[in-house]
Amino acid sequence: MSTQKIVNDFAISIATVNGSGSQTANSTLLRAFFKMGIPASGKNLFPSNIQGLPTWYLIRVSKDGFTARKDVSEIGVAINPATFMQDLQAVPPGGAFFYADDIRLPIGRSDISLYPMPVKAISREADIPANLKEYVANMVYVGVLAHMLGIPESVIHESVSYQFKGKEKATEVNMIVVRAAMQWAAENLTKTDPFAVEPMDKTKGLLMTDGNTAAALGAIYGGLQFAAWYPITPSSSLAETLNQYLPKLRKTADGKNTYAVLQAEDELAAIGMAIGAGWAGLRSMTATAGPGLSLMTEYAGLAYFAEVPVVVWDIQRSGPSTGLPTRTAQGDLTMVNFLSHGDTQHVILLPGDPKECFEFGWQAFDLAERLQAPIFVLSDLDLGMNQWMSKPFEYPNRPMDRGKVLWEEDLEKLNGIWARYKDVDGDGIPYRTVPGNLHPAAAWFARGAGHDETSRYSEDPQVWESNLLRIKKKYETAKQYLPAPVIDESGQEIGLIAYGSVTPAVEEARVLLASQSGVRTDFLRLRALPCTQEVHDFVQRHQRLYFVEANRDGQLRQLASIAMPGEAHKFRSACHTDGLPLTARWVANTILAQEEK
Amino acid sequence: MTTPASPAQVNSIGLTKTDYRGLPSTLCPGCGHNSIANQIIAACYEMGLLPEKVVKFSGIGCSSKSPAYFLNRSFGFNGVHGRMPSLATGARFADTSLEFIGVSGDGDTASIGMGQFKHVVRRNAAMLYIVENNGVYGLTKGQFSATAEVGLALKHQGTNPYMPVDICMEALVSNATFVARSFAGDSKQVRELIKAGVAHNGIAVLDIISPCVTFNNEENSFHSYTWSKDHTEPLHEIAFVPKLKEIEFDDPFEEGEVREVTMHDGSVVILKKLEKDYDPTDRWQALRVMEEAQRKNWLITGLIYYEQGRPSLTDLYNLPEKPLNRFTEAELRPAPETLDSLNALFT
């Protein structure tokens, strides 16, 4: 059944049992492709469970550099009996199916290549400590696939060594199984499928990492001084990465810490602590997901109204309520935009890949301190926890912006005459002092209640309204400081607008639309809210605008309709949420269907 | 040579009592909270604290308005209901040389704020945490709070069917390192306990029965002036002696048996024995005495429990001497070459 060879262009779906150690095996394969220079991405579809439930790992290799999830995986790997039949049916005709040979279920398919693997036998016979056999059994499919696809043993070795951070003993235990499996495959399997890999040079100079790691590192280079957090999927690894790298990067010459990270008792406290620290002059942040954000709502309003700098990362997952804790979505955008009761609108950053997670990691502190406001950064599970290829992290290209802070010598020059909430510069942003400033005129009283320019309690109608209007002015002022949208435009009628993790699907969909249907599109990738003039202009230049997003209601389109009511009749939605990353095929078909109406 | 100011007019750092005042109170005349604010002013003045070195925190409610009524020259943050502890916890890291005074109420602490209260206690954040405890929600016009005694009848609320929360007990079982209770009518004791609480390097919980003259001041009510006066059982007489070099203090107690508790900074709390000897460093005795007081309808006041030596929150973080909030870009942003090696980790 083997036809023409298909090189560096397929997807693999690996079905295992959660908690069985398959993560190491899957990561090994993914990094092996990456190390061969082949563009690749890895997406973990895991259950909200520690051990025992089904989990799938999707690897895509693409000579053309497409990294979005594919609708169909040409290669299936089945290690989990519970999902075996489902996994078998999912393989398309002409595909390949590798399975553990101890799963004795009817196959009944002759339109695919079938490869039973003696997973248990190989790991049982391998010369490794008995207590480790269960954990390295998954390396059997690594070895078999390596042989069948043509990944050199040396690359697998390099990749396993990467997983174990260069520890030789652990690497060798795994490699014993890999070599045994490769040898078994060479002796026992006849290749009948067309899929193969060959070295390329398309990953040179790139990283493969996840957005949460990048975000944490960016925050560290942004001078993060305080973080409070509460464990929640999929944001926990962001805070844990802070704990991992801060001790290495942020000590004084005499070994003291220039930071503190605190695991709070809940999200109510995490944001409270972060706001307390931000108010007191520290670069401060928290990281959470939707349910945590709901709990943080009241404090977000306080930070907005008392004008306290703080950074909040929301690694979105499927909601509402507990939702699908381990699945991805872009469903928090509208909520975050208005987070709080009363009149509130927040500045939001929207990173699109790990490099931008790093970049916005440090920029968010500059913005928070410049604007004296909470800054929200919206990532999601797909971007935050999955492995993405990315350009290297770039060192901050400008000095820190600590905003309008007055210290003792500044107050001395002002003869102590200043007012906390006075709009001196006409940009809506007042000056502030922080505790520890010993000038007798430094102190002020922060509160969530109505206050005048001097921060004194006030219920005066005019004072209330002019204060709220000044705060709104900051939202306008913010636009000049925000990362500009990324625009790819060639004068088409159709404009696509998207942000964050759906970007790879949109980019690939544009190629599909153009090459298969002759539908050419322009693309604006939004990187922040509020919308700047560039977004307005892009919208004006197009007849039809499709907002592509991973949610039910088309939240970005909703917000754009509020920002640009006169243009809203041109807006269309391509929105979808099933917990999985969008695919290019779905995006293209959805747009086509609406174009054909 | 300048003429030295009269000691009656200035304190040890040359400030007058006016330097410690706040705005005029907007609470009801006769409210216990006003006398507590006055004792905070007196205590800080007498201790010679620089007002700029004090930071005030509060949540929501009548009690939480009161930080505006003392220490005008101190920073303050009036946060959200029941969550002043988290604000203070975060701010603690900015400058560990500052003194923190939090003022909360029984609603703010024992109901909505119970979680944050217990956790700030557990973390031993250095802060005097005052609960102005009147058993009712004053600002919303007289509903029961969680510290209202069972059987309390209020005008529009009927009779309280639930057992009360005892804030000192809650603090004790959460491993508080300083637990005290007082009565707003006992100015001297309140003042001395405030001083000791400020001097303490850790959480100092000070539960002060502070009658609400508008909504909960019936003679038979646990949180009223009359009842509290009649049922107060001080554990000891108390005097705080700050650590000050070259100044000789007269022994505040002329006779009788005294027990001295030395604080982290070298200041001393002197406790004069009353009816029976009481050891405030014995947690079990503290719990026993409070349980007995509940049974016998006494209002036990004084320094109920004190533990010296446990590190406070920020002591656990290996922080530099210089306040973190004075660190500059050069000290906070890692060098460019470190990023090169990080990037290499992910290839």
C-alpha cells in the first residue's frame, strides 16, 4: 500500500494513560524532530487527573512550518487499551497505526499500515533496574517510531539527554530501551507506510519551549520583585518557573534575594498581596486562570480605582465554572476587559508565541507602573503549557519605566506640595509616593472609596465624576505605550483579526484559502487592548472582517463592535470552542462558508 | 545652643502629639473605636515612632474607617472587606523596617475575613492587628456579627441563635505569636498593649471590646460599656518599657510580683501579678483561661499569649537590608549575557 514517500509532513497522535511517564517519551520524539531541523509542535491533550485517565499527545511535523493542530493525525500510536478502538478508527486511510501488542482487540482495518509493538516484552527483557521498567516502557514506541520514520539514534540520544538535563544515568536507562526497540523494529517490521523524516535546517536559531516558562523569564528580566499565586491549571507552571529561575538570576552580590514569591491561601489573597506589594513600590504580579480571576474581580476593581500597578497573567482554560480545567480556550477576554463592578476598562496584553510571552513578561511591569493600573496578560493553556517553536528571547531593548514616582528628593524640590490624584501632565496619570518615603509630605491614604485629588474621602458628585473621567483618560493614554498589532496586508477585501494561540491556525488557513479556494486575505494580529488607531484603520480598509477566536460568542468581535460601532456591520465571527486548539482547516472552512453565502 | 523643648511638649524624637493626629472622626460620639484611635496616637507618640515609618491598613466597616483618624503622616491603605491581611502581607516585602498597624472589625475579621486573618496569623507577618470588636455591623445599621453572643437580642434582628467566634481563641489555635485582649474603656491597658504589639516582630493580635453606642450597648450585652466594665478580669497590670539607651525608667510598678517579657527589639513588657500568677508564654494555660472565662462570663483582658523568637514572615525570605522598593534597574535586571545561556537551554 506504500505509495509516494511523504517526508516531514504529517501528524502523530499518541494515546497513553495519564501518569504513566509518557510525557518523557513524547517530549523526546518532539525534540528529536526539532533537533533534526524540522518544524514541529507538540500539544498535550491531557485529563484533569493524576493517574489513570486517557491522554493524547499530538506531534505535528511540517516542512512548511505549520504548527497548528491538524484535524487528522496520519500516524496513531495506541498504548492505552481504554481508547484503542477510538484511536484505531481515527487513523485515516493510508495512515499508520503502531500499537502495544498486548492489547488484544479486533483490528478489522486493511486500509492502513499496522505495526504491533511488544512494549511489555522489550521493557521486561531490557537490562535496567526492575523498579524503572514501568516508567521507561513508553520508550519502546520512541525506538520503534525512530526506526520506522528514520530518526537517527544519535538524535534520540541527544533528545533523551535533553529531557534529563544531561544526567547520564537516567539517559542511558532510557536509551537501553530505545536501542532494543529500534533493533526489534529493524528485525521484525516491514515498512508499508509512506511517512518519513529527513533532516532540514528550518529550526536553526529557534527555541522550543512553552509560554508559561517564557512569561516567567520575561517577568524576571522585567525586574519582578514580588509574586503571589495560588495553584491552578494551567497557570501553576508560570509561578513554579519563577521559583526555578529566580534564585539563579536575582541575587545580590552578598547572596540576598531581590524578590519574594509567596503561595497564597487562595486567589483572593494572591491578588491582594500582589496589590499590596505594587502599592508599596514593588514590581508585582500574580498568575491565574479563569476561576481564579473570578475570585480576583473585586480586588481588580480596587487596583483600577486606587490606581495601583500590578500585573495579572490569565492562562485561559475552558469555562464557565470549573469547565474543562485542562483544555484551552480564549473565553475570558470580555470578562477581563471589564473586570470589576462599576465603570471599569482594563489594559490587556495578548502575546502570540513564547517570545512574546517573554517580551510582555517585562513590558507588563513598565505599563503597570507607567499607567498606575492593573495590566492583564492573556495567554491560554495551548500557548502556556504546550511546546512551541519560537524565536529566541530578546533582551529588553529599553530601560525600565518606573513611572511617576516621587521620592524624598523629588518632594524636597516640590517643597512637599503635591496631590496624589492630580492630573499634572494632562495624560490622566497622577504622581505617587510609596511607603518608606520619609518625607513628611509623602504619605497619602489609598482607598477604594470615593476620593478627591488629595486622596481624601469624598462623596462630592463632581469630584467623583471628574476622577472617573481622569482614570478613563489613562485608558486613552495607554494606547501610545501598547505593542502595535502585527499586520500582513496586500490590499484584499477580507481582513482577518485574531490574537494569541489561534495565530498558527489562522496563518495556515490563509494559505489554504488562497491556494485551494483562491480567497486572499489580509491579517491583523492584535497584541493589546484597547484597540489603537492602526486597528481602526485596518478595519476601515476592509469590506469584511473575520474575528477568529477560540470561544463561543466571538468575544473579540463583541469588544471591537463596542470600540468601532460604525464598522460593526462588517464584522463576522469565526469562533469555536471545544477545548482543543483551532485547526487551519476549520478556520478556512468557516470563512469559506460565510463567503459563499 | 538651642533651648531644649519641654519634655511635656515633644517626645524622644522631638515630635508633638499633634504630629500623630489624624482627621476628625466621623464615627458616632462615644464609639469605642474613637478611644482606640486616641490610644494609637498616644502609644506611637510615647514610643517616639516616626509617623512616616508606620503604615496603616484596614478593610471595610466602621473600624476600617478609623485609620483616617490617626497618624496623618503615615501611609495607609483601606482595602476591600475582610482582605486587609493580604494587602499588608504583600506590602511587608517592600520595606521591612516599617511598622504595620492594621485595624479591622469583628465583621471584617471574624466573618468575611476569617480566612485571611488565620493565614496572616499563620505566616506571622510583622503587624499589630487590632480588632475593634463590638458584636454588630454598625455601618449597615446593626446586624449581628459573628462575635455576637448567643442569645443576644437586637432591635430589628431578633435573637442571635449561633455561638460566637472568639477571635483570641482563633488566633491561638492558628499559632499566633502575640495574642491580647482589652476593653476600649481601659485606656491605659489598651495603650500599653498597642506598644507591645507594635514592638513585637510578628503578628500581634489585639482584640479590643469596643462598644457600639448606637446599635449594641444594652446593659446585658457582652460588648456594651456596662457589661464589659462589670465583667472585666485583667490577667495582670501591664506596662511597656521601650528599649532606649541612657534613659532610666522608674519601675512602673512599685510593689508586688512582676513578670517581665522581653521583646525582639529589647523592649520589655512588665506584667504585674493580680489575683493569681499567669504565664503568658504557656499556650495551654492561655486556652484554659479563656475557656474558663467563656464559661464564667468573664471578659479576660491583658497579654494572653506571647511567643518570642519565631521568625516573622519576611525573615524567611533572605531579603537584603536595603528596602526592596528602593532597588534600581541595575540591581533588578539580570545582565544580557545571562539571557544567552537561558536561550541555549531551549534549543
